[in-house]
Amino acid sequence: MDYSKLSLHVESRRDAFLEELGSILRIQSISADPSKKGEMVRCAETISEMMRSVGIENVKLFETDGNPLVYGDHIHAAGKPTVLIYGHYDVQPVDPLSEWETPPFEPTVRGDDLYARGSTDDKGQLFIHLKAFESYKQLSEDLPINLKYIFEGEEEIGSIHLEPFIRSHRDLLKADVVVISDTAMYGRDMPTICYALRGMAYLELTVENAPIDLHSGSFGGAVANPANVLADLIARLHDERGRVTIPHFYDDVLEVPAEERAEIARLPYSDEEFLRQSGAVAPYGESGYSSNERLWIRPTLDVNGIYGGFTGEGAKTIIPARATAKISMRLVPNQSSEKILDLFAAYIRQIAPPTVKTTVKKMHSGEPALTPIDHPAVRAASESLETVFGKKPFFIREGGSIPEVLTFQEALGAPVILLGFGLPDENSHAPNEHLYLRHFFDGIKTAALLYDKLARK
Amino acid sequence: MDYSKLSLHVESRRDAFLEELGSILRIQSISADPSKKGEMVRCAETISEMMRSVGIENVKLFETDGNPLVYGDHIHAAGKPTVLIYGHYDVQPVDPLSEWETPPFEPTVRGDDLYARGSTDDKGQLFIHLKAFESYKQLSEDLPINLKYIFEGEEEIGSIHLEPFIRSHRDLLKADVVVISDTAMYGRDMPTICYALRGMAYLELTVENAPIDLHSGSFGGAVANPANVLADLIARLHDERGRVTIPHFYDDVLEVPAEERAEIARLPYSDEEFLRQSGAVAPYGESGYSSNERLWIRPTLDVNGIYGGFTGEGAKTIIPARATAKISMRLVPNQSSEKILDLFAAYIRQIAPPTVKTTVKKMHSGEPALTPIDHPAVRAASESLETVFGKKPFFIREGGSIPEVLTFQEALGAPVILLGFGLPDENSHAPNEHLYLRHFFDGIKTAALLYDKLARK
């Protein structure tokens, strides 16, 4: 594929592409809103039609107990790799509606951006892959690789039906690499590949003493207070350098190569901007690491919720019968969530005082994910981005988990590339969601170029 | 008053006394139940009638925005002390009703006890003072002291109208000593005087960071977590010996004389019984003190409630915007609640990290109370108990506060004697409330003897 031809083609179709995207953005496919059930189906059907019209074959809706999954493929490149493209057509709710400058389901171009719910998360990015397919086909009859598509309508409500579908349709979805465009680039004109996600180990720590709340006048000072003991236990989970004190917690953490840390260090970062985005008082974390390193390459432990005793208005003088903390640990590649949960429980058994009953309840967990930077598919994506954006892409990690990444990796045994074209400040879950148009069109070019690059690896 | 005559008289009236008490116990004066408003008034009127019939004068209902207060007096002993008797005619709710062996408002004698809601808390004990008055009058025309009575109908719902009434009726209630029979003896056949109460300083400690909950995938490990910081701060409020670490916290605590500690030590106590009553796993508290000492002569600090972040079912991966603990300190005589709250706030300012915002909000407080053991009125009560029970009374303290004690002390400047005839296991707030009849009749004798003893001091 000649890049200048491709680029000219995409630029010449700007208005048509925006109009077509608008027809999907106008559909109110809010998965969290039960009254929008009809809109969900209409959106799945509209996208199916669009897939057929660009030449994708075997397009099919798979019904679930929730919203349908949309599948399609184009498999005519014998002996060449197969790429599975994932996206989602459901969107976040729109409240508070009054804060939208233009209505969320009336796509509007203002300045360099297209405003609409779903523009960046994820209809716009899903649409990039349809137009990449169409553009490639129009410019060069034969596709150099095989393509499969799976689009879901429940990403914003936990992807509950996607995981079992993937596991029960391994053959249908079998691929050499999975490409997901549902994340953000590090910044404007900063082509980005995300190659690692943190995992998660979630638990509840409960401290109990008497079966009922005790009057603190009758017993205060003479029995252990579960809320105080819980606070003590939590305090003992970190040392003064911000490190987690659970024995063997860091044993499986891989040393991150100097060149990867250098790559992170070259990313633009300012405390001021970090504090603006977070709203926090100050950066804080494990000594010896930058904010991005704390988020991406270091495991952490946070209390997500804590409760016990009297929590209403005013004052009640009781010793709580019990107090509970929800605690999660973000894990980095090579750590095992099951092992970490066991280490946590063992440490608590070691330090919990005998004056109370202490229990650790394991909740959900997910493994960290890593696609090696030097994987051929990553290199292919990198080269495509470099051609389109005119600069080497930035390699970043992500501090959170994306459950479907793990499911694809585990069920299909295929590496996942997170090739996001959004931006961190595009309000993906807030009013005035928008999509930077430059990245939208460059995304189409990048996705089309990727076919060639992958075919050659 | 000849004691054997008095004793014979009371014993001869057993059945009549129980029947009369029954007529009050049958009234469903549950102050927490708005539908029982009529019963509250009926109970106040029935008690007024009973007061008049025994010879108490100037009996009057004082209306409040809640339930009426009942006043009465008998002031004919010029130059002699005046005693104000306090009691309450409202009772606790009765649920769960199914757990009562006999209906709560059908007084029933079983074995040595009278079963009914209000039998020990506090109608039975209030009634003791009416029958003491009646018995004394019947045996000896003239009363050697002056008596005033104030009975409220809102003790179980916070005595909201009592305090302003006392403050606005100082002259009416003016007395040399206040006697309250609304507490328990330490055990069966253990005549008891309670001479000290702990005070209270209550506050809310809040730690905040970002204005909204943050996604722990996006920020976990790179900003201070308010719930973790709160836990750290709470953990630093005690040392490993169970002592409060706030600087100067113990400065004003009076050394308790060896003889008072010896008095506490001679009280029957077993860990087994303490654990049965509390339901706790083990005794725990400040090193170097017994359970009773921890409760009575040592100040303590307890978390009464704690909350922050996600507290629903399941898992949510957020860094809480804020976390709050309700914390109260029980204070011992000579400590000042205001000073202690200031010391707490100063310590938090000293140890709170600069990575969060920390605030201390002062809530309610109350001063500790102490009536010296060698006060003439205490000695008079002690002698009365010794005559009736045949043994020296036990002197105990109470770990909690009784707000009306402080109000009487402050507003009237009179010492308060807690001369309780209940027992700790008489279910005062639970199903099957009962009153040990031996103590009921001996209480009447004690209260009547007290007139002579107080007149002579």
C-alpha cells in the first residue's frame, strides 16, 4: 500500500466518514439504561450493516442474555496472520445532561474535535477499523492478512457476556494477534502503544470482637476495639518509604530494564499537570520512583473502602462489633494474584492480635498483562504509527486492568496490542465527550497500514 | 426511726406494694414510640396521684414539647438539708416481643423476681422512693429532712427537655444533695454506691485528598489514600502498651489513692464473667491496670465509627476522596474535655502528612463527675446501706457518663449520689426485664433510713 495514496484517499473522504460515524453516534446505546434496550439492538444492527457494506463477510449478531455481540470476518489470505479487532458499541450514561454544550446524541464538530457521547469511547475508535478496511479494499483489491471483528455492547457495564462468549467460541475467534482501540494516546500528536496492564487482587479484611456493638461507657478501654485494630493492621501494610510490608510481596516483581525506565522518563510529565488531573494535594508514593513508574511498574496497595460502627450523623458512643476494609493490590507482570492474596492473608495471621477475630475474604482478582515490546506485532504497530505520525511512538503501560485483554490472552493465547487513538482529556465518561479529528483520520491510516506491516512479519 | 419497726412495716406491705407498682408497670410508657403519647401522659398522671396519696405536696405536671415532667415536694424541716430525688417513668421499647416469657406490660412474679418492662429501669426504683416516703410518714409523723422529686419521661430518648428545665428552674429544684436510683448494684446482696463517672470528648477526624473518588487504576500508588492515611493516624493514637500517645493526654489525670484501688480490687471479678457479659474475645487494655480500673479510673480512646470510599457489596477499585472516623475519649475526673479535644487536634496537626487535608471537628463533650467518698451525704448513704444489707457497701465508679448527673451538679451545685438498686443482669434494655424483689424491699428501707442519716450530718 502506497502511503501517500492511502493518506490522500482518507483525507478526501473526511466529510463522508464523519457523516457515517454520525449515524452510529446518534443511536442512544447506553448499556446501563434498561429503557435503551431497543437502541442497543438498533446500534448492533446498524454496525452490522456498515460492516457488510464495506465488504466484511459472515457478519452475524450473537444474542446473549444481555446485548448482542457483533461478529464479522474477511479470511482470504491463506498462510498469512489473522488479526482480531475488538471494540464496543455501548456508551456511558449522559448525566448530568445540563453540562453538555451540545446534546450528547447530536454529533457536532467544534474546532478540531467531534463532540458526542461515544465519539472517543468507543464508537469512533471502532469505526476507525471499519474505514481502514474499506479504504484498503478500495485502493487494493486483495487484503494481505485475515481479519476478524468482535464488537460488544456491554463494555461499560462489566463485559459480563463477553468472557463466556470468547471461551465458548475459541475457534471462531482464533487469531495471531488481537488489536484493541479503546484507550488513549499519552497526549496530542504522541503516537502511543500500551504494552502492559497491572493486575488486581481484591479482598475484604474484617476485624470482629463482641457479637454486637458494645456501649463504650461500659466496655471502653477494657476490650479491643475492632475499628482501632483494623486501623493498626492497615497502618502496618506500608512502611515509611511507601513500600508494602507484606513479606515476599515484591519477590516476583520483574526488574524493569533501564531502557524501559528511560522510555518512561522521556514522556512529558509535570507534577502540576498530574495534580490538575487527579485533584490530589501532592504526588505521593513509593520512594525512588516517579509518578508514572508508581502507576505502571510498581505494585501498590490501597484501601478502597472502610466501614464499621456508627456512621450516621452525630455521635454514638459504641465500640463497633466489627470493622471491615476493602483492600486491593494492583499487581505488575509476573506477580500472581492468588499468591499475593495468600501472602496477604498469611501476614495478617502473623500480625493480628489474639484479642479479636480477623478474617480475610478473597474477592475478585485478575492477572497483570504484558506484551513484549519486541514482539513482531508490536513492531508492526510501531512502524505504522511512525509512518503516519512522523515520529516513533511512545511505549506506555497502564495502571489499571482491562479485563477483556486478559480474557483474549488467556482464551486465545494471542498477544494483545492496545492501539488507542483517544486522548486522556476527551471526557470519555463525562459530559462533552469528544474526539480529536486529526487522530481519528490518522487512526484510519494507521489501522490500514498495519495490514501490510503485519503481513510482512 | 427504729430500723426493726421500719423493716417489719415494709415486709408486711409486700403484696400491697407490688400491686401498686403493678399499676404503673402496666402503663405502656415507651417514650421512643410516638403512638404511646397517651400512655406517657397517663403514666405521669398516675404517678402524680400516687405522690399525692402518700403525702407529697405541690405535685405538678410541667408540660414540655415532649413528655411532661412530674414535680413534688415536702418541705417542713426548717434548717435541715433538702434532698432532690430524680427518676424516670418512661421505658425502653419491647421488641422483640416474642422473646418475652410473659408479656412486658403484665407484671409477673417468678421466683425471686418481678418481670415487667420498667421494673428495674426505672419505674421500680422510682417507686422505691415513694414507698420510702409513705413508710416513713406512717411510722413517724414528721420528716427529718426536706424532699423534692423530679421525674422525667424522656430518659430513654436523651432527656432532651430535662436539662433546660433544670437550668430554668434552679430555685424550684435547689437542694443540698441529689439522689438518683437508676443504676445497678455491683451484684446480688452487694450494696453499692457509685461515686464517679467518666466524661467524654467526641470528635470527627476526616482525611481528604482529591475532591472525588479516584480510579485506583489511574492513580493508585501515586497519590496518598485518605483511608490509608486515616488508618495510620488512628494507629498512632495508641502505643503498644495500650496507652494513648497524645502528648499531655494524661497530665491532668489524678493519681488514684492506693485505698481506692484496693477497694476496686476487692470487688468480685472474673475474666470469664467479664467475657460472658461483653461477648468479647479477651480482656484488653492499658497495661498495668485491671479491667475495672481500665473502665473506671483510666481515660481511653475508641473509634466509634469509621467510613470512607466504597462500602457496598462487592468490589469497586477507587481511592476514596475522603475517610472519616468518629472518635471519643472517655475522661476521668480532673480532665477537661475542651483541653483534651485541643490536645487531640494539636497532635493530629503534628503527625498528619502534608499529602492530604486533615480536619478535626469537635462534637459533643461532657465533663467527668466525682463525688468524694468522704462527702457527708455519701457517708449517710453508706450507713443506710450497711444497716439494711448488714455489710459495708462497695464503692464503684462507672465507665460511662450520665448526662443528668452533670446537669444537676453544674446547675444546682449539689453533689449527686447514685444509689442504684438494680442488677447488671436484669435486662434493663432487653426482653424479660426484671427486678430482684429482695433489693426492691431493701431499697425502700434504705431510702427511708437515709432521711435520718442525712438529717444528722
